[in-house]
Amino acid sequence: PRSVPGGGLFGWLRGRSLGRSAAVDPARDTFRAMTGLYGSIQPADSVYLSTRTHGAVFNLEYSPDGSVLTVACEQTEVLLFDPISSKHIKTLSEAHEDCVNNIRFLDNRLFATCSDDTTIALWDLRKLNTKVCTLHGHTSWVKNIEYDTNTRLLVTSGFDGNVIIWDTNRCTEEGCPHKKFFHTRFLMRMRLTPDCSKMLISTSSGYLLILHDLDLNKSLEVGSYPILRARRTTSSSDITSSGSSGPRAVGSPCHQNDSGPLSEKHMSRSSQREGGSPRNSLEVLTPEVPGERDRGNCITSLQLHPKGWATLLRCSSNTDDQEWTCVYEFQEGAPVRPVSPRCSLRLTHCIEEANVGRGYIKELCFSPDGRMISSPHGFGIRLLGFDAHCSELVDCLPKEASPLKEIRSLYSHNDVVLTTKFSPTHCQIASGCLSGRVSLYQPKF
């Protein structure tokens, strides 16, 4: 135990709980090397990717092996590039009939796209001339795609408020069997944790919904979700005084067959399971945002730490005069008492953003190792860390909410940056802007 950084029995136990050995973990040295590479990253002048027809860039997605970069565009197009050679591979000029909003790879060959035309399309990199199939089920703009690799279930969400599950195991040219899994008003974004144990849903009304102990195969009906008492998330400094900040109405963000909030009797009955939460139990939070204690806010972007430790939110005030990037640590475990409010998230880090391009959603992301955040910032991006050394989140959790540290700022666009993405395999970052340019950044020595 004496050889472990931090020393002592408690240091050894903490290291053991995090899966560390007494010796230096080679992977951690690799992370330090990658941090040094990102510190020298620059715009690659010869790798500006643009065409004249596709409009704004709404989403960027690398294939899992990093061999293909896909670009979701405003004017119905999907662009494909080789990010290593910077070569244009293919343009899917009529991928959809309206804006393409999101792209998600299911494996190294198959990927899904979703659109304002209310459909989802499946594509195979080996045969891009035609879609594998088109999925119909949403009644409004489809904004988000997630995928459970264990069950091969595709999960989509849209501005119709629906979260729909598609069984790709039984996919045909006519589509996939599907079912409505969840519905809420003002839905913005939906994400699954890496282990698919939770579903997080953000709303334009400032709520964050968490479905715990997730079971995507379980059929749910509106109003049947066990409720874990709703409340505002807190920073450490607020824990002792949390009783003074009352929860918003538990049922207000969700349709309950248009009958209003669920009764206290139902909530109490659903919260009385000791030793853990029931499957698909619902928690409704109003995340704390700096400077927004007395005003509402809209959660526009929602991302998850690659190890499932935290969630990353981009929030803007209802008056659109402030914009923040916030990190919330997951606090696991059941409520202390069955009747006590549950609060799974704690604000640990935050930073104010440039607040330009009002009305547009800026999609940010974690690096593959979870040590850095790439955030659209005006006409460029900022690389942010939990501390100046880009330490692991678990190594630098503050007692009170602390500012994210700016590691580097990169500016290469002539318009507002809307999305950014780290390559999963190479030291490379991509960003896309409102006027349609895609830029790649990589180290220069």
C-alpha cells in the first residue's frame, strides 16, 4: 500500500476500487502521451473539406475503427471522407428528403442516419448506392440515434416526444419491427450510458430525465414508470441546504394520459423498494446551471463520459443571453431512505461559452479516454480538461463545482461551429460549421 500514490490503507483501497495496480498502469502513460499530442494539435491547412451544396454541418461521426468520417448536412446530404488521407469518398446527395440531423455507426460497416423528414435510414459502406432500409415510426423531426450492441436494438428520439426502439435483429428491406418505449414533452436529446444501464433524456424546458436499471425489452405504457422523487441537482456546497430547494412538479415534463402529475401515493409506492430501484424507474431532475438559479434554461446538447462516470450538458438560458458547458458526476446507489429524494447527479465542473449563433444547437463531445472535452466556441473549438494536466475525472473531483480548464483553442472557420468530434483511434478532431465547412485538426511538430 505504501507504493501506491496517495499512500495509506485508504489510498490503496481507493486505487483497488478503481481497478489500479501498485505498478504504473501503461494505459495511463498512454493517456499522458495523448494529452501531450493534443497539446500540439493545430488546424491541418490542407484538410478543409467542403462542397457548395450541402449547407450547414449538423453532426460528425467516425466509424469505430476511425477509417471513415461521416458528415450530416442541412441540405439532405451525407458526406463520407477518409480522415487519414483527407480524400472525399462519397456524397449521398439524397440521403433524406430534409435535413440530416444525426449519424450513428452500428459497427464498422453499417450506420444509421435520421432526418427532419421523420425517417431513419440504414446504410452499408459496402453498398452505398441504395439504403439497406428506411424506418418509419416517428411523426416529427428525428434528432438522435443510439444503439445497444448487446441486444442489437436501435433507439431513436425526435421532436414528437417519442423514444422508439427498433429490432435490427429482424430487419428486412421493408424496415424493422418497432415499439414506442417512452414519451415526454419538449424532448431534445436522448443518450444511453456505455453499459446501457441508464437512459438520459434532456428537454428544452430544463428537465433531465433518467431511466435507471434500463430494460429496453420491457414493454412500458405511458404513466407506468416507477418514480424516484424529482429534485434539483446540487453541487457539494449545496448538499447541506438541499432541503430548501423544492422539486418541480414530478409529472410536469411527461404526458400522463393528459391527466396531470402522478399522485404522491403512486410515487411513494414506487419508491419503497429497498436495496435498489425497480427496472426502468424514472428520475426527473432540474440540473443546476451557474447563473441560472432563478431563471429557466434549455438543455440543448447531452453527451456521456465514455466510461459512464458523468454526463456533459450544454445549456442556454431561456432568454438566450448565457450559455454553459457543465459536467455532472453520477452518484450511484439507492436513496438513503425510501421516502427521501433521489439525486443521481452532482455538478462538478462548468465553464461559460461564447454564446454566439443563438438558436443553433452546439454538439460537444468527450475524447475517447474521457480526459478532455471538445466544445464549439464561436468560430472555433476549445479543448477543455478537468484540470490543467488533463487528469481522469475520478482523480480530480472537486469538493465544490470548479471551472473547466482551457487546454487549447483552435480557430479555423469563418462561421459558427455547430459540432465537433474526436477520432476514436487517431489523434484527430473534426469540426463542422454553419456555412458547411468541415475542418480537421491534428498534431504538428
